[in-house]
Amino acid sequence: MNICFLIGKIISKIEFDFVIGDNKSFKNDKISVVRFKLKLLDENVLNIIGYNNVADFCYQKFKIGEKVVIEGVINNVGKIEIKNIMII
């Protein structure tokens, strides 16, 4: 597993969705998902994704233009999965 720490600004609308599983991978659970784009200090833009409690927290607390610090992992499709996030 890899860990990354990122500092940047939220530059897209925070999209919030629910996924309702119907197969063994989700075990019939409801999963909340949040997605947004983060612009780093070096001008690179990354796709950020978070699940469940992290997704709920991001959707309630953050908006476009806020600077944040993210602790996360890089998943197998190149998105950063949030493990912890806070405002600078």
C-alpha cells in the first residue's frame, strides 16, 4: 500500500453520490462517494475520491476554492482515495 500527502485547492464542484451494492463485493451495503478535482501547488490537477464517513464530511464541510491537506492512497486507476482531510 502507498501513502501520499497532498496540499492543494479544490477547483471543482464536490460531487456526492450513493452506490447501493447488489453483489458480493458491496455485500448489499449503501456506500456514499464524493469526487472532486484538486489543484496542487505545482499546478497539477488530480482526481480525488472519498467513501462513506470521509465522503459525508467532505460534502458538508468543503467548497470550491478551499485549500486542503489530504492524506490518502493512490488507487489502481490513478485516483487519490482520501483517508484524512483538513483545511489549511
